[in-house]
Amino acid sequence: MFIVLSEVLKRLFLALCGAALCVSLTAPAAVMAQVTPAPIKLALIEGLSGPNASGGEAVFRNLVWAIERVNARGGVPWGKSSVPLVLERFDSQGQTQEALSAMRLAIDGGARIILQGNSSAVAAALIDAVNKHNSRDPARRVVFLNYAAVDPALTNEKCSFWHFRFDAHADMRMAALMELLREDSALKSVYLLGQDYSFGQSVLREARRQLAVQRPDVRIAGDELHALLRIKDFAPYMAKIKASGAQAVVTGNFGPDLTLLVKAARESGFDGTFYTFYGNALGAPAAMGEAGVGKVIAVADWLPNVQSAPAETFYRAFRARFPKPDDDYVHMRMQLMVEALAQAVGEVGKRGTSDSSAPEAADIARALEGVSVSLAGQSGSMRASDHQFQQPLVVGVMERQGAVGVKFDVEGSGYGFKVIKTLSAAQARMPESCVMQRPTP
């Protein structure tokens, strides 16, 4: 969507953007009269088709909304001018090679900010590719902002100066779930089920470790990995889970691997609890229905029912911008990520560069290391030692809309998530093992 001063300016701006999707607002006439630097291009590289297309489109909507907000206030300050953010989207189909090809196309098209998240395997490949590209082509270096790839290794042994993660990693999320699981004295057995790739493997590994420390009395009735986004029928898995006697399932599954799992649980009559990373949206509540009430637990950086006036205003604004029930999945961390980028670019712009100069990736990265942002009552800051964003986490349980603490449902399903545990950023923080290699100024 564009708001422009004239059709001439509109045609000029579209020509500059090429085939990209540009989300921007034109600056006032007094600013337009000045010589301004080119818009800052952000390249979203995500699975926008294929089995997790709904997850990719949810990301896109959140980024569109965040960028619209930045541009509505004039863009990012840069010297005496301001710079709009422009979003381009590239469909990786959820595949590593497609993502790497998209990254090359994005860089050739002028993008200097890469955005990705819905696969830790893809993120790991992009980190490696960005490291190599920035070393070989310093004139076109890029920064990689990660909003959802939560394999802990990405900010530990695979950490990179060019990579910043804005989601809590898997071990942080698991620790938050364990806060609830530890308190459930009636729980005696669990089944661990996950996707067979780096993220899913790390979830189950950490579940075993934390159970051994915090609930050694709990029996692990099953421990199983399955093919990523290929299973069409989870009935055989639920049959094994029921036969094992497990009272709960711990899973990091997302997308169809979660919705089909909870649908199979409902159809099989499984009466246990699901401890999930992503059970709060993308079809999962509707798939579980009444069987999920009081049984599906999810950890998140933010939930709509956090019970604060700023949060409610924020959420209602998102629903007004995207009113279709299927579009109802707001990611607070993505909003904070774009705000952090705007803050970092603004800081670079204060350091005396000329109005016509473009921000350099290394300068943006250094500024990102010191960002601290707040929005709608949620705050977070970047830890410079490993580039892991530090933020509060919440744990919610699925309930009927209208129950105490559940003003809002999810995706028009009639079910929402009541916040039952809140962890401060300090409580959610975990140690890191990153050995950061920074470029010389």
C-alpha cells in the first residue's frame, strides 16, 4: 500500500522498487525536496508455498504491519532526512537451496537486510552463506535478522556477528514449559515427539536433560522423531502414545505437523496434556477443539490475553489491519525486531554520514548489539555477546473464549490462551557459549 503526493511520484517510486513489494509511506513535501538516500531494502526469504505456507504468510503479514508503522512516522531518521523501509519477499518453499538462491537474488537486487526464521536448518545454511559472502564481498555486506529459527546452536557454536536472533531459542522455551511441568505433581509419564531435523532434535534433547534435572520421577514413555512436514496421518503415532500410557506429550512441532497431530489426538480420544512451543495458533486450537481445553499448553514471547491496556490496543490494531480470522497470528517479537532495526539504522544515521550515504551492514550490526526496544508494554534488548534477544516469556493454557482471562480467541476458533505463567527477561535468560568473531572497524 502506498500513500503518495502525486501519481508522478508514485510511478517513480514503483520504478525504483521494480517487482518488489514495497511497503512505505512517502515523506512530507519538505523532506521530499531534499536529496535522500535510497530506501532500505529488507528481503524476506521464507516458505511462502509448500507445506508451511500459512506460517510464511503469517510472518509476511507481521512484517508488513511493522514496516507500515515505521514508515507512517516518516521512516528511519538518516542525517537531515529520513529513509523508508521497503520489504521484498522471496519464496524459498522451505528448502535450503532455494533459500540460498533467493539470498543471492536479494543481494543482487540491493537488499542489505535478510529476514528468515521458519526453519533452523535453513537459518544455519544462511548464516554460513552470509559469513562467506560478507568476507568475499565487503562492499555488499548484509545483516541476517532471525525471528523464529530457534536451534540453540545458532547463537552458540554457530554464532555470527552478522546474525541476530529475536525469538527465544528452544532451550529457553523448554525451560519455561518446565516451570509448569515441574509443578504438576500428578504427572508421572511423558512422550517426547518431534520433527527430525536440527530444531526438533534439540527440543527432545533438552526435554530429556531438563526432565532428568527437574522431574527425575517422570518416566519417558516414548522418545520419537518423525519426518519434517511429510506425515499426513498422525493416527499411528497417537496409537503408540496412548499405548505407552503417557499422560502428556512434549513437542516442538509446528505447522501441519502440529495441527495434524492434535487432530489425531482428538480423534483417538487422547486425554493427556500437550506441552507445545506453537500450540497457540495456525490451526492447532481449532483442530483440537473441546479436547484441548485445559490440556494444550503453549509458550510464547507474547499472547493476546496478557491483560494490559497497551497490549489490548496493540492486538485490536492488528485485527483491524488484518480482519480475516485466518490471518490472526500476531508475533510481538517481529514487531520488536523491526523497531530494533529502525533504532539501529537511526543510530548509524546520527554518526555524521552524509544524507546520500547508505547505511553499511557492519555499522548496523554494531548498533544492533546495543538496542533496547519497547512496544505495547513488551520490552527486550539484544545481548551483544551472542546476539540473542532477551525478552519476557509467557506460558498459556487453552480455554474457551469468555472464560476468566480469555477475552480473545485464536483465528475465530472460539478458543484462546489464558496466561498462567510469566517469566521476566532475567528469568528466561540462559547462558551462552558463543565465541564471537567481529570484523575490524
